[in-house]
Amino acid sequence: MAGTIFGIPFDDELFMDKWNEEPDPELLAMLNSGAVVDDAMIAGMIQGQGNFYTIPFFNILDGDDQNYDGQTDITVSEVGGGTQSGIVYGRAKGFFARNFAAELSGADPMGHISSSVAKYWQKRRKARLIKLLNAIFGITGSSGRAKTWAETHSLDLSSDSATPRPIMETDLNDLATEACGDNKDRFGLTIMHSKVAKTLENKKLLEYWKQTSADGIERPLKLASVNGYTAIIDDGVPCEPVGGDGADSGLMKYTTYLLGEGAIRTAKGRVDVPVEANRDAKKNGGQDELITRIRETIHPNGFSFTIPKSGVWTESPTDEQLFATANWSIKFDPKAIPIARLITNG
């Protein structure tokens, strides 16, 4: 509906079109690598009511075959399967005029505002993905195998001493092989800290992508290629000091993630009023406000979310509930889960 906000004409439909069209190079890299997949089945479930969904899966067919000689009975094995459950979270954020004062000098103020809002939600979404990955690596279950899921999919090569152990040429390949064996070709994306990226860049193993703007200026992106993987450079991945005094003070541990085909499922939930303008005549002597809302799911495929039995549960999980390892369990054979992490000192 047309109106006015921040002193300019405001049309929420036009705003939504521009918001949805705002390019996100990092999300596009994830989608193109196959790591993040828009899931139509989940989308169909969460477009109605509710924020908890359950999707079925079938186990891989297995077992011994029999001799077909006209005398031996054929053994019939039941096709097994199970379900995994996910959760939709809803979030909202409001902005008022002074947040966008610098943006209104452009020829397309609506485009500037929608671009700012889109980038805000893109950063929040990526931060939640990283925290979700961190949560599931705390799971100790093995889903039927001798080793736990984390033992095969998490490789900690970092040093606690004064001698740092940086990422080496073969580390990502070794991790992919240990995690998924002959399925390691499913990995296509890595997310790493800039310090780790610098180490690989100095080894001439990493090359940054470049983008040419409309005015012909070439700029580097926080995207790169390394060992055949699309690399996203993000200092939001876990990094923590080793601790201690003396020579090892200042030593850090950095987590690098490997993601593969279909590792992350995502879908948008129903939001009847995703954006609206508001005028508060009393606040600060009068101010214009823009309110935005989203409902979506980011689900690590092969894991299941369980609604916690303690604490306050509402129609949307808090970040504390969403990122609590205790609320997640493994459902797939670990070899079928192309999610892995490497920990080094740089």
C-alpha cells in the first residue's frame, strides 16, 4: 500500500520486490555449490500454520543377496526409514529514519533502503547457519556406527603449544575422505576465516573472485576458489584463543567448514505482513519507522530438532534454543552427511 516514510513515497509491494531481488553473492555461491537447497516439501509444510515440521526418509537398501538356482528361498528385507524434524524461526527488526539518513541521497531511495535491509538479513542468516553448524558438532551420537559422527567429521589439527599448526595443502581433502569416503565428491563449499584464507593464498592455493561493477570497476569479493571448492571468507566462523601464558599466548584456533550437496535445507515460512511503515508522532518528537519480519528454516540435513521439554517455548524458538546441542540429534548414517569441520591455528 502506497504511503510515505523517511520523507519519500513508500510502496510496500515495490519495496518487497526490490528486497527479494537484492543479490547475495555468498548465498548464490552456496546455492550454486549445491550445499544450500531450497526444499519445496518443507516450504509446502510451513506455508500453513505451525513452525515444527517432520519429513520422512528411506534408508539405503542393503543386505546379502541369495543364489538364484530354483531351490534357494529368497530373503525379503523390509525397507527401513525414519523421519527428521526441523523448526521454523521468526524474527523481526525495525529501523527508524536516522538509520537511513545517509542512504536517501541516492537517485533511488527505495532501492537504497531495500538494499540495506536485505544485507542486514543476509548477515543474520549467515550467522545463524554458522551457529547451527557449531551446535550439531556437539552431538555425541553415532547413528549406528562404531565411531561417533563428530569423530569422523571433525578433524582438530590445532596445536596448544607455542608452535602453531596452520592449514596444509592436503587437509581439506583428508577431512573430506575421512568424513564421507567414496562420497567425498559431494563436498563443494568451504567457509573459513580470513587468517586461514591468507595461509592458503600465500601457498597459492586460493584465488579470490572478482566482480565488475556497472561503471567498469573491478572489486575483489569475499568469495574464492580453493582445492576445487567454492570458498566463503567469513570471520564469523568460530575462532578462540588457545589460552596460556608465555610463548603460546595469542595463539588462536580457527574452524573451517566443508559443506556438500544438499547439506543445508532451507525454506521460507508464511508472513502475512513482512514489511510495514509506521509513524510514531511522540517518539523523539516524531519519527518514521520501518518494521520488517521474516519466518524461515535453516535445517542441517540428516539431523532432527526436538522441542525442549524445559524452559519457555513459544511459536518461535529463541536463538538459545535453536543453537542448543541438546535439542539436536543425528538421524542419517554419518557417511551420508556432507558436513565436516577442520580446526587449525590459521
